[in-house]
Amino acid sequence: MKRKAMEQLRNWKNAPGRKPLIVRGARQVGKTWLMKEFGKENFRDTVYVNFDSNPEMASLFDGRLDVPRLISGLQIYAGKKILPRETLLIFDEIQEVPRALSSLKYFCEDAPEYAVISAGSMLGVALHAGTGFPVGKVEFLDLYPLSFTEFLEAADGGQLAELLRNADWPLITAFKSRFAELLRCYYFIGGMPEAVKTFIDEDDFYAVRKVQENILTAYEQDFSKHAPPETVARIRMVWQSIPSQLARENRRFVYGALRSGARAKDFELAIQWLRDCGLIDQTIRLSKPALPLPAYATEGFKMFVSDVGLLGAMSGLEAGTLLQGNRLFTEFKGALTEQYVAQQLRSELGKKTFYWSAERATAEVDFVFQAGMDIYPLEVKAEENLKAKSLRVYADTYHPGKVFRTSMSDFREESRLINLPLYALSLLPGFCRE
């Protein structure tokens, strides 16, 4: 599969002053495959170490952390020579051996000639547990499920993705039925690599759903295995409530929906744990859209999961819905569509998202994001409904340079309002001033 992150890894490899790299992301988003494939394509050799249940490596890093000693031990473990600038060192599940994480400081300071890349499914959780972290001595790359554009590359051979890259609107519009068909597939399949591969290899949506259910089962097992015992029940309550929270007309997360009388402080650790695992993402409500955006964040938020396909599986979405045309886009009051947009803004465009709603009115803009020194609103419509009353209220109040709407309608630009088809959301940055 073509992953956008591969180009980011190549840039890291060739950058002057390169530091050890940590790849962050939820379990089963493809971190291990990406690191190994990167090593295969860009280095003469690769040494892969998985620290999970690996007493030899635990012993090695339990001693002195001087780099020559570590390299010597790693060579014995791998049975081959480790050459500076020619061998990629991959440390997987690095959180299982905290001193291996600490050793990245010494690779950075004393031996920058060695290329070291690491990852861990529970890394974010481990850091909050007090693991010694090499602050300022590492770089980060966040990996998400496949974006819709990456899905197009895998499922369609890249031709439709090329149309999007070229922003060829007449051709994009000519093939809109094909884009819509694949977007419906993406809503069901999502971007988890194993689910996408199963779809490509077997063309069987029921097999895809089985993969998704297995992933969700693994996540639930992680709750019991890795979370503090006193927090597990609350983690499950938050996690299992997400589909019903998003299916409400107002998607703002409501603690009272978890249990009667629930308060934020009762569940803040559970939410932090899910966020640290990369399983959820929060879109925070703004009191007003002004810079810096986090300064105007309120306590209100919407909670999305990492992948639209997993949300469908959690919700029991039937494969038969794919046969009902564009109805899929409006399932759960459009919750799948808003989940899809949140996912693309994060994974494809690298945008931290907020939303805006008026204090004493019904106006609400689904997403607000920053590009350069400008702030833009983005309204989401599940079908071809182009009414955007809230967007007009926002525009009349805050006078942004441009306002965006995404829907199943064709591309159009009317003064400062730009409508982007949902399947062409990747083209959003081209209309923003960075």
C-alpha cells in the first residue's frame, strides 16, 4: 500500500541533524509494516527488534546505555553487522522496555550516524505512567488509518487519486459516481490496513467486518491488560457510548449519557487513556474563533473514534446499506459523514480541529481549523443539501476570508463560499493561505 507517511520517513532520513524517530499511532494502523517497508526501500539492511516479551533485550538495556555496548549486543542478537548510515534500527513496542526508550537520548547525542526508528502501541499510556522520556532528543511521526486518498490508491490503482492531485475538476465531476461508490465503500471499510487489504484480496464486505470486529476485540482486551484496574470499567463505558453520542442531533459529548449524575472529573482519566492510545480524537468547542485557537477552547467537545469503518462496526452498520445509494452518508443522522471529515482533517491534512456554536442560539459550525494565520470554518452536509444557515451566521459574525462547505454536491466557488465534494476533501489546503 502507498502511505503518505513513507515520504515523511524519507525526508527524516535525509534531514541534517536527524534525531531518533518515534512513530505514534493506535494498534493495527500499520506502524510495523511501515517501518519495515521503509527499511527495505531505503537502507542496505534493517535490524528489527520487538521488545514485547523479549528478556534478552530487556537485559541488554538494563545495563549501561553507552551506544557501542548497545550496538555490540544488538549485533549479537541480530546475527549481523550494524553499519552507521547503512543499517536501519527498528525498535518496536519500545514502551515494554523503558530503558530502551531512554537510550534514544544517547543515540541522539553520541551516535547520530545511526538511524533509529521506534514505535509502540501503548507508548502514550506508558509515558503518562512516568517512563523516563528523552525530551528534545527525538522526533515524532503520527500514523493514522489510511485516508480516503490512500484508500483510492489501494482500491482503484491510483487513477482517481491522480485526478484529485491534479485538481482536474471537469474530470473529477465526470467520474463523480465512481468517487461516490468508493466513498461509500470507504465508509464501511475504513482505513485500517488489514480491513483494506481484505477488501482488495477478497472483495467480501462480511470478511472485512470480521476483521474490524477482531480489531475491536483486541482493543477491548487492551483495556483490561494495560489500563489501571480501577479505570477499566469507565474506559469501556466511554468507548461503548461513542456511537450513540454521535447519533444524537447535537453530537457534543454528554457525561450524563454514561450514567446518571456523571461528571467530567469521574471520566477524565478514562478519556485521557483512550486518547493516549490513539483510539479517540476530540474536537473541542470554541467560545470564539480567534488566535491562538486553544486559548478559546471550552469544556465542550465531540468525540470521534480513529476510523470510520470501526465506528460502523461498533454501530452494527449492515453491509446491505451499501446497496442503498447515498443513504449511507446520512446514517445515524450524518454521524458517519462527520466522523469521516474529522478523520480526513486529522490524517490527510494534519489539522487539529475545533468546532464553534453560538452561546444562546442554534447556530453551529461543524469544524473550525487554522491554516497559517487564518481561521476557516467548514460545514459538513451528508448529502447534496446546500443550505448552510449556521455557516452564514458564522460568516456574518466573524467575517472570515473564505468559508467551506463539504457535501455530495459538485465543486463550486461562489464569492468566498467554496463547496468541496466529500470525496475531494484532500484538496482543501489548496484553497487556504498557509
